[in-house]
Amino acid sequence: MRLSRQFIEFFNSEKAGGLILIFCTIFSLIAANSFLGADYLGFWSYILAGHSVQHWINDGLMTVFFLLIGLELEREIYTGELSDFRNASLPVIGALGGMLLPAGLYYLLNVNAATQSGVGIPMATDIAFAVGILSLLSSRVPASLKVFLTALAVIDDLGAILIIAIFYTAAMVWSNLLIALGIFSLLLIFNRMKIHMLFPYILGGILMWYFMLNSGIHATITGVLLAFAIPFGDGGEKTASARLQNLLHKPVAFFILPLFALANTGILLGSDWQQSLGESNSLGILIGLIVGKPLGIFLFTFAGAGLGFCFLPPDLKWKHIVGAGFLGGIGFTMSIFISLLAFDQEVLTDSSKIAVLIASAIAGIIGFIWLQTTLPKQHSSL
């Protein structure tokens, strides 16, 4: 399988970004629990133009992250793996299983409880971490496994975006929502008029973000809408979509996501923090990510292949799909993001973050060891 230059750049930026996220997470945990803890946590709570620094990162800068995800999803749909039904069916079915089974396990443990709203937390996959772990196996990784995991994670992110839009929306302010959608419609008209300058779309995206922010729907959804309004054309390097995607890779991987990690993983660990791991919310996250993700991805793809809905690429074996499934259990960015939306109580948010970090670490380690022992000793790089 021959990989496109855009895919290789996306894969490499996520690979390096994943390693930086690990460092930022460890640093943030240490800083929050050191003698500098109060100042460190106070910085992220500092009010700037009516909102905390953390809020500007989560609702502002993360919109750019979602814009990049939308652009990558658009490329996959038009010219990538998702453009061919037979190629797309394996990661699509895998992503579906990787979302439904973890959500079902969490729901069973939290049904009718105050924590039931956290059902979306174990459904997510972190592209940067998952690709970062996979990259440690270097040239031993078949190209089709890189594509499968990346496509699965992108589809997973789309699922998380839809979950945020549908289930984690506050009271709606319809006037602002209609204005935001009106701006989106105008940008679509620009697209149809073949206006390829990025400036009108960026300006419109900022205005759409403002009204979406004040509509009750989470503002980061703006990023995905804007991605599909920007002209894709033939997908060439000079198109508006490709230019913006190439422009955003490094800022997202090396600035926005590390800032998100620093702002949201500064968790004060009390002497009894381990006790929260036995509560239904934490158990749902742990079991959902460590067990539900790999099991759901494997069972759905295996059943789909058996029923003729998808096929396994010739250079892959089912044991490789199991390993990729464990890497899919690295929730991190999106799981933490949904945790912030699911709960108002800081104690629940913090216990969810701790569970996400532990589950992601365990799933990542298991996935790495599994693939380390099942992949061929050397694989030709593409």
C-alpha cells in the first residue's frame, strides 16, 4: 500500500505530538502536586476577558484542533481510505464497535446514577497518543495497520463530535444558533462560487465560533463545520483545504494539544485518590477503555468480515487488529474533553481524568507489548 504525502505528514506530526503530550501530562501532574501547585493551578483559572485561561483553551484553541480533524476527515472521505467503501468499511465498523461497547459497559455500571452523563467518556480515541505508541514499532508496522488505526481514530473523533453536539449541549439560544448556521450557509455559498482565498472562510469561522459559543452548543463544533465549508477541490496541495491542513499540523501538535494537556491534567492527588477508582464512574471508564475498546473493535470487525461487510488487508492478521484495538483504548484528549462537559462537580471531573489517564496508560502499554510480540521482526517501510 502506498501512503500519500499528506497522510505521512499527518502521521508524523501526530507521532511527535503524542510524545510531547506524555511529557506535558507528567509535568502537569508533578507541578500541581508540588509546592508550586497553588500558583500553577491558579494560572489556568486566571480570568482573561471574562473567561478563565483554561476556558479559552478548551473552547477557543481546541476549535482549531477540531478544524484539523474535520479537514483530515474530509480528505479521507474524498480521496483517502474512506473514499472507497470496501477500504472504509473495516475502520468504520471497528470504530462503531469501539464506541458502542465501551458506552454500553459504562452505562451498565452507571445507569440511573448521577454519573450516567459520563457515558461518552470511554468512547473516544486519542489520535496523537495512539499513533505515537504505534510509531515506536517503527518500520515493523504494515502501512495498512497505520491507515486502519488512523482512520479508526478519525472516525472515532467524528463520533465524539456528534456526541458532544447532541448530548452535551446546554440550554439553546436559538437566535445565536440561527446566526451561526446562517454564516455557515454563506461559507458554503462561497465554496460553490469557487472562492479559494482562505481569508473569508477564516473570518466567517471566527464569527460563526462567537455565535455558536453563545448558542448553547459547544463552540468547538464550529471547527468541523468550517472544515467542510472550505473548498477541497481535487485535493491537490495548492487547494485551500490542503494549504490550511498543512499549516495547522504543527501548531496543533506542538502548541494547542500540549497546552490542553497542561491546562487539564493538573490534578491534585489527595491521600485517598485511589478510592475513587472503585466508584462506578471510574470503573466504567477503566473497563470501557481497557476492555470495551479492544473487544468492541475486534468483535465488530471480525463479525463484519465474516458477514462480508468488510475485509482484512492481506498484510494484516486479526491479532494485529486486537493490538490496534488496545491502542484505541487510549482516550486521553477527547475523553478528558468530554469529562469536562459531562460533570459540573470538580470531584467527578478530577476522578474521571485520573481514570482516563490510568486507563489510557494501561491500554497503551498492553497495545505496545501485544504488537511488539505479534508483528514481524522487520517490515518494509512505505
